Amino acid sequence: MSHIKPLKLSAFALLVLAGCSATMQAQVSTSKEFITAPLAVVKKAPVTENELKRWSHLDLIKDSIPGMSVDKAYAELLQGKTGKKVIVGIVDSGVDIEHEDLKGMIWTNPKEIAGNGIDDDKNGFIDDVHGWNFLGNAVAENLEMTRIIKKKDDGSAEYKNALAQYTEKYEKALKDKEQVDFLLDVHATIKKELNKTTYKVEDLSAITSTDPKVTRSKMIMTQVFTNAGPTFDPEADFEEYREQVYDQLNYNLNKEFDGRKVVGDNPEDIKDNHYGNNIVFGPDKEKALHGTHVAGIIAQIRGNNLGGDGVASNVEILTVRAVPDGDEYDKDIALAIRYAVDNGAKVINGSFGKSFSPHKQWVYDAIKYAKKKDVLIVHAAGNDGYNIDETKNINYPNDSEDNIKEFSDNVITIGAINKQYGESVVAGFSNFGKINVDVFAPGEEIYATVPNNKYKFLQGTSMASPNAAGVAALIRSYYPKLKASQVKQILMDSGVALPAKVFLGESENPNQEPVAVSSAESSKTAKMVNAYNALLMAEKMSKK
């Protein structure tokens, strides 16, 4: 399932979240060249709107924001240099390849003649000019746990686990529906009172009604605005929250719903592998929001005064649509990885994941195939705020059959950070784990392309992964002789240290003061990806 962080508007509305102070301790490297975390980060000024739109490119020392020092890398290390074009595979919900800010950044299959209805390159995919859509006209889909329990009880531990998790998730979705219906009623009351659809927190002070329903709605909306942050838009965000909750009940957790039928293949047969179509944004371009945002983080054109800026300027985006609104099928992911590899991708971004993987071996084989062809796979850690080292919290796909020992060295798993350096720098929603998360990257309030020439702030490890993938593409562009495993090592080793202590996960009780733990518990490296350092290290490594 796409890793956009779900909105927790119910928490905003009914609870005042306790703030927590953050100390600015960090490990300091003795290296004179590398950017290192200072002992204290002095906030220079409030973040401007322009900085917020591209904070992931800023620099911890210069801007006091824990970005990836992308601007510094371009200004000081890449000026006047020419890199090699790198193909980046986006395995996702589809990409709006016609977006104004992705023009010239889209991969075109040199062996295929557009629109002639012939499989010119004889790869089994007719007119796959810009990639392939393995989902055909399918959009909504069940969660994997729903698919498992729709089959009969086979007495397996997997069935029992799926049933337990399904029951818990379904009960929560029903409560969320109550909550969202309540919030929509509050919102409708405020809109009627103010006689306008959109409003800001300052508009609430104009409400003088003594009607109990109105005064209560005003109090709740004030709390929502206080806790939801500067980009909160009640009309749009409540609708997004409603859609998420209703989609869960109508599609993801609905045992009567069959989202696959329209595709026409057998998802249990990996050899039934020529299906789908060449429309890479799918049947409804608006539904390609997630993949378009991911593509923009990596490749939106730099310095053109449109939207944000991409991390890598010398890339081509190859789109493989394989992630529905629900859980992806193992078969689609395995074939999508192989398709991207076979068409020249050197980096593949996977901003998706799920809790169950009945045919994980198909995906493992595809990862090994990518390794053989020297392709780096960058994967999002997931948004549950869980320690994914614990077996009950495994996030698939992964690169370990026992959740401990890696079977391949070409997969890097990325957690998410926010723009406040300090103990709370790891995003509360981000999964973590000192064995199964490798490194962190910016993933909260990331501004990038969405379909039909629009832009949006989204958050999740889905956004952290393409930030890291963009840096990987930079390395592969300017240092093409380095292997995928070396690029992975560079991203990990060259990162800037997290503070010595950090908060991990989200507390179920917002009134309970969180406890900071050693950042060594967060990931293998306890570091944040840094483009400047990565390019310095790549330069050294390439000379060896």
C-alpha cells in the first residue's frame, strides 16, 4: 500500500497534544570535509514559505534545517561537471508523465515505435513507450490480510495472524468512520455559521453565536487548527481523511469486493505475465497522485520557478504502475522490478509496503535479479511508527528471509525525518529498527508534483524514500563506475548523525510524555542522508 502518512485529524480535534522540548546534542565527526552535526543547532529564523517548499534541499549548518544539503552539493561540488543520464524506475500508483514540471524528465523506450500496436522490442509489452501499467484499469484493491481471510482457513499461522489483524483494523476503521462523520458535521456547522467554504483559524474569532452546537464546533476547530500545522486546509484535508476511511471500509477491508477482476490475469501465477496496458498513469490520472509526487521529489525540474525542485537533474523517470489503492500483489511487484531492470533502470524507488506477503519468494527472486544487474532498490520503511525488527511488524518487501540477515546488498530501507533537528527529528509515524532500517531522509511536509500540473505537500516514508533515491541517482550519474552496493554503503556511511537521543514511534496516549532513547535504536546508522557528504565519499571511493 502506498506509504502516504494517513491524516490523524481525529487526534487533532479531540486532544491537545503535549509538546516536548528537544535538546540539541549530536555526535561530532572529526572529518574536516564532511558536514557534521554541531553540538547545538541555533534556529536562525522562522521557515519561510519558499524554504518550506524545498526544506529537504537545505543544510543543517547554514539553514539550521536538517535537509540533505542538495543545494550546497550543486553549488560547490557539481558546478561545471557533466554527469551521465540515469534511468530511475518508479514502481508506484502511476505517474502523470504530462506534468509541466516533469517535461523532458520522462524515459522513452528507444526500441518501441509509439502507437503502432506492435511489440517492436519483442519484450511482451505492446507500445510500452514510457513504461508499463501492470494494473490495467484496476484502482482500488483489498489489503493482503483481506485477501488471505477471503480464502478458506487452512490452519496456518499466516491465516490466524491475518484474521487477528483484520479484525483489529476493521474495528478501528468503524471508529474512524464515526470520528470523520463527527468532524465533517463540525466543519459543516462552522461553514454555515461563517457562510463560506474555506476559512482560517482567525475566522473562528468572528463567531459570536451562543448556540451550544456552534460554540462546541468552534472550540473543536480551534484545537484542530492549533495542532494540524500551517498547511492545514479544513475543506481539502477533511475530504482526504473521509476518503481514506471510507476507502478502507468500501474496498481495502471489504471481503465482498474484488478489485482484480478487471485486470484479467491470475495473480497466483507468476508465469501469467503479459497483462495490463501502456497507460502509465492508469484509468484516472488523479489517482496517480502518489506516484507523481514521488517522481517529482526525484526529478521535478530544478530552478524553473515551478513547484519544488527535484534532487537529481540528470535522470529519466521510467514508470511502472503496480501499486493500487490498497495492497499491491507480490506478482505485480516482482514483474515491475524485473521490467524496470530490463529497461535500464539503475535506481528503483519503492514507496509501498504491506504486512503480509504470500508470494514473497517471487519478490526476493526479483531483488536478486536486480542485484545481478547492478540495480539499487530504495524502499520506504513504512508509516506505522513500529519497530520493524520485531517479527509481528515486518514490512514487506524486505531483503531478509529471517528479518535479520540480508540475502542481498542492493536494497536500502529509508525512514523519515522532519525539519526540526533535535530529539523529535525522527517523524513520529516513521517505522524504525536498528536491523531493518538503514538510514533516514526528509519525509514530512514535502512539496512536489501531483497530477494535472498541480503541487502538494505530502508526508510519509513514501516521500523520504525518493529523497534518498534522488541522492542515489546523483551518485550514479557522476560516479557511474560505482556498484549498487557501494552506492548503498555511501548513502549510509556519509550521512549526518542524528542527535544522541531521539523519540521513536507515536504514543497511543498523547497526554503521556514521550521518552527519548539512544538514536542507535533508530536504524543501522543513526544517520540522515546527506547529498554533499555522499558525493564527497563517492569521489574518494571512485579513486580507489
